[in-house]
Amino acid sequence: MSRSMTDLADVPSAEPLLAALPAPLRAAAARRYAEHGPLLYQRLAGLYGACPGFGQWYETLLATVGGLLAARPADLLALDARRAAEPDWFLRQDMLGYSAYASRFGGDLAGVGRRIGHLRALGVTYLHLLPFLRARAGENDGGFAVASFDEVDPALGSMADLETLCGQLRDAGISLCADFVLNHVADDHAWARGAMAGDARLRKFFHVFPDRAMPERYESTLGQVFPEAAPGNFTQVPAMEGWVWTTFYPFQWDLNYANPEVLAEIAAALLRLANRGVEVFRLDSTAFLWKREGTACMNQPEVHALLQALRAIVGIAAPAVLLKAEAIVPTRDLPAYLGDAGKPECHLAYHSTLMAAGWAALAEQDTELLRAVIARTPNPPPGASWLTYVRCHDDIGWKILLDEAGGAAGRLAAVARFFHGEGGTYAAGVPFQNGAAAPSDGTITATNGMAAALTGFETAEGPLAREMALRRLLLVHGVALAFGGMPMLYMGDELGMSNDHAYRTDAQRAHDTRWVQRPVFDDDSLARRDDPDTWSGRVFHALRALVEERRQCPALAADVPRKLLPVPDDALLALARGDDFLALFNFSERTMVVDLPALGAGTWPGYSGKVELAPWSMLWLRR
């Protein structure tokens, strides 16, 4: 069903929305519906217009959104107004993200609150806490198997503790980002339990097949996320008398977004969390939301329709909130998750190819892949940006660089082997789900490890080796900070924390090597943070200096255009931002001399012509 977004006569009345609101909120809500309603209705009509009772369903959705807007606390309504007046607030060069597990970082939500002083010292303005909602009992994929969207994991606290933490962070100038798992729920979520108990309505929340016929047809074109730990994409569930779609683990049931009730429930759950004070939602596994036979069931057009509808709902009911797409996809597929000027989607999207290419440049001492990723990355539409990062809770998946590598799988497999320490390299990474050894047959194996381990600190012997490890650590972070977007640090990287191999003794974690980069935050390292004679102190002060330099440079705001300059040396990256900033990165173990005029970027105060870059170093120039 196709409708013009500009034909307001086709858009249903806002009355169901407004009827749920007190009088003081109606005028603003009406304006927001006039702005976002046309796209919302067009997208939902395109997805569900042929479903029986669509019109009544849409009115009910509006009434639900209105009720949640009516329940929004006064301080968050005030935040909505401030953010609406400054819609590009998150694009400033002083924005800095930080990602951590609540349990590993602070023990619980209250403990995270006690870490706010450290976050402020680092310059953090955005805290991404990895899953803290009540997860599946037992194995739960690090919390990503969500059993309830309305309860905090009891080990971490309560919803009251969440609201307290959100207020503490907001008072400190820090926005809380929460994971919101869109693709699936745990097999002990109320929806799944109801379906297993015979509730026909809830059964339709999932993809269930009576036998293997359709799953086999789908499998012929599907990939596998965890081919060793959880092969295949379907799980036989006796209580369901059939096979349930489970893209990730057997205990994570994919939601059926062809059913409009699923979208309505998910949107309401998100808005309830927003009313608790969550300001940013990391939308997990966005690429997988729509299933279509004969495809990889990733990046389907309906995925973008769903995300644009969610963006419109947020724009109406909680405009202070940001949506962030976790779409780990090739560069060519990434821009769609930001939408465009007329069809906004997510405010932020992870730039995973940039992250992977930065590491590849270290391994190869060649910036070809990194330059290709940057060249293929368009400027985002107004009001949107990239999220740039070096490490996270997840693996480094090298396959997303296949386009830039011209399909040369062997090249990327060699990069992976480098970071797994093969051949005596400085890196101390761990193959993803392969334990101590990766295949030697050219298979591209993803990599796990803390940034310090991957850059050589764990293997460093002597002051010079540690100095080189520090330079490499700063080099990859420098790309994330200078590229343009919102940079995000990963818990412990600011202190140079190393790999944690304790997961191997935990039966529920031993199969998943990603736990090597999920250590308990080290209070001893934190205590040495201000001692420049320690590794922790050197890393912290060096990273903090980079963050501060970025904060003082308007050219590093996310919406300032970037430009790659041609380079005479394959190990060099020359990145300009606007007319007044140039970053030079030497991704090699040798000293490099760069002729600035030859780059074609003009002259720079204090630098007459040629500059020398030490091994693994960078130089930021400002006019």
C-alpha cells in the first residue's frame, strides 16, 4: 500500500493520541504528529495495511503511544523540550561514549553510580550499559536473551535503582544508553512461555514450523552467527510441536515482525524504558528483523520500514531519545540505517567496518583497507551520525571487509591470524569460539581481545616494546576520535586493561571467547590512573589528552565534512576535516617523513614543509 507522505488527507487523525493526553501536552503532541505521523502511517500501512483490522490496530497504537507520553515524568518532558530546541546536541565534538557491563564495571547499578567521577574525569557524556534487564535463567548470551523488558536483573538492582542512576548520570551531563534487543526474546520470556502453554495469539509472535521442510529451504541461503556453539538457525521445541527460528542461540527466539502486534508491544516496551530515564537505545541485531525466503534474511527493505516507524514513534512520544543501530554489515549496507533527510531512521549507527579496517591497518602496516572504507562512507544525513569505536563486548568480524578487500578471503584470514599471535606477532588476541587455535585452511575467523592485548602490551618485554604498544593503542583510538561521529571507549581500555582468561573455568561462559574482553573493572589499575609512571597512568593520560584535544577542536564535530588526501606511502593515512584540521597517521614500524605541501592541504602554522612521524604515531594539525 503506497501513500504520499505529504498527503495529510490520507493520514488518520491524531485524536486517539491526543485523547490520552492532559490538555497541557496536546499542542506539542499535535505538532509532533503532524511532523512524524505521515511517515509513521506510510511505513505501517506498507507493512501491515493488508492485515485485517489494520485501521483499528493503528488507532490503538496511537492511543498506547499517547498514554505513555501522558505518563512521561516532568523532568523528561523538559529534556524533550531542550533537545527539540537543539536537535544536533549529540553531534558536538565534546561528545564521548563509554561502554561497560554494569556487573563488571560497578557490580550493580548503584555501583555504576559510584563510578561517575571516573567517567567525568575521562570526559564521558554518554554511557552505554550492556544488558541489565532481567535475562534468561542460566545461559543467556551475556544478558542478550531478555526475559523481561520491564524488570532489571535482580543481581543488578531494581527499576527504582535504574531511575536513580539515570538521574545521577543526567545531573553529571551523561546520557544513559541501554541495550534494547529487537530481534528476539529468551525462551523463558512471558511471550515464549505463553506460546508453549498453547496461547495461539502469542504463538504468532514467533516463527514456528511444523517440520523441517521450510527451515531447510531458508537454511539454503542463511548464514550462521555461531556455527560452532549454535549451528543452524532453527531449534526443535517439543512444547511448540515444531521448529522455532533461533538465529543466535537455541534459547533466543526470533520475533515475527510480520505480525503487527509484535511491533506494537516492542514500541511500548521501549517507551516504558524511556520514561524511566533511558536516553539512548542500542537496537540490537537490527539487520535480522525481517525474514524472506531466498535471501540471507538481513538488511531487507522491511527492516528499514520498521526502524523508521520506531523513529517516528519516538519523535512523537520521547523526542529527547536517540536510537542507535547495531547493524554489523558491510559498508555498502550501513548508510541505509541512518535513513535520509526525508525518511529519518536511526540517529546513530555503529561503523564496524571502520573499526575492523583500523585493526587491519595495524596488522598489514598498510592503510589501503582503511582508506577504502573511509572513501565509501558517505556523509550522514542531517541529524544523524556514526558511532566510532575501537573495541566492544563483541568480536572483530573480519568478513565485513570482504568488499574492500576485493573478496580476498585469504588476506583477511591472515589479518586474523596476526591478531591471534601466530608467527610470533605482538598481538595476544583469541579466535572467536575456537579456543586456543584458529583454522589454518584460510577460513576467516573473528577475533576477541582487549585493545591493550591486541596492540602488544601483554607480549611487551621492556620499555621500548611497551612504548610501541601504547602508540598502537593511541593510533587506532585516534582514528575513532578524528573520523567524525560519536567516538566510544570500551570499559578498561582507558586504563590499558588486559585479557581476562578466567571465563575458561566457567561452564556457562567457556564456549564463548568473547568473555576474554569482559573483565571485572580493575580497581588497582584505577588507583594508578593518575600515576604517569605506571602503564595504567600512561594510557589514561594519553587518551584523556586526545579526548581533550578533540573537545577543543570544532572541526571534529560530527557534521563537519571529511576528506581523504592522497598519500605517497601506503602506511600513511591523511584525513582532513573541513579546512582547518588534518590528521596524519603512520601505521608502520618505521619512521616516515611527510611532505605537507605535497598532500595538497596548504600550509599549517608551525610546520614549514616536511614533518617526521615516528613509528606507530600520529599528528593532528589545526589552523
